[in-house]
Amino acid sequence: MAKRTTLYSSKGKKLYAVRDKDGKFKDIQTYQRAHAADMRSKSKAELATAKKKKKKTAKKAKKAVKKKKRL
């Protein structure tokens, strides 16, 4: 993720500005939109944890079914 500069509009809304290598504005978004987009996306660590959890749950379920069949 690019480093963001925090600015405020003339109306007082919080803005995030992303600059290119030359220091010119590349993208400007409202804080509300940028924050919502950040919350929708998952980090690599979150995805890895979810994958591990899913594997563990599947393993437990498989074990429970196997145990139930024995009875």
C-alpha cells in the first residue's frame, strides 16, 4: 500500500492523498471511501490464519464423522 498524506477539504472532510515519485498527486480519496476499501481487503496474514483455521475445522469434522461411523 502506498503512503498516504492526510489533508482536509474546504468543507472539513478528511482526505487521503497518494503522491507519485515526483511528488504530484496521483490519487485523492475521502477517508470514508479509503477506510471502507481497506476494511474489505484482507492482509496476507489474515488470509493465512483463515486458511489454517479452515483446515483445522475440516480435520475436526472428518474425525467426528469417522468416530460416529464406529458407533
